[in-house]
Amino acid sequence: MSISDIYSSGAHKKNLGHFASIVKLAMADDVITEGEQKLLERLSKRLEIGEEEYKKILKNPEKYPINPPASYDARIERLYNLTKMIYADDEVSKDEVSVLHKVAIGLGFPQDNADKVSDEALHLVMNDNDLEDFSKAIKRVNRI
């Protein structure tokens, strides 16, 4: 097995964990809406999640660990994707906010700052900020 094979499988495992976190948010209210379904399909392709893996994750997303990326910018991008999932159905439930808070901690944001980061992420996505503006704002909020 080559080094590139090892890296590739590690990156894929991170993508599986990220996608499972997105599915958890979509399922937080026990319903996957049409908007959420479209976003899941788009993200599964972007994250190179195959159809069989997609079905397994939908069936049991709790089985997959978060596996946060080492890069701070990549963690912010993951937070951005997760927050966009919350707004895919144009509604935000308390369960979704709770899951986002837990995932923010899992992504490596400090526990004592995760509420602030999650709230800011929700506000930014609600106001249609792009990833660049989202990233700048999260970095300001997460200064410790």
C-alpha cells in the first residue's frame, strides 16, 4: 500500500464522518425535507460518498465519528457546511442547534466558546454570507 492510498483512505474516513454529522443535523427533527435531501445529495457527491455508503450513513449516522480536519480553515468550512444544512429546510429547531453545538466541539472549537461560535454561524448563514465572510467572522468570534 502506497502513502497516497493511506492518505486517501484517511481523507475519505474524514469525509464519511463529516457527511454523517450533516445527516445528523438533517435528521434532528426526524424528517429529511426536500431541501435537505437536495443538499445531502450535492454534498455526498462533493465529498465522494458512494451510493452504498450514502445509504449506510442515512441508516445509522451515529456509527461514524466526526474526525475533524487538522486545518483550522478546513474546520471552519465544515462548520459552514453543517450550518447550511440547518437552513436547508428554512427552519431551525432546538434539536438542530443542540447538534450543531456538539459538532462544533467535536470539530475542535473550545467548549466554553462553542455556543458563541454556533450562534454566529447560524446568524451568518441565515444572512447568506459566503464561505470567505463566514470564515473571517468565525475567526473573530473564536478569538480566545
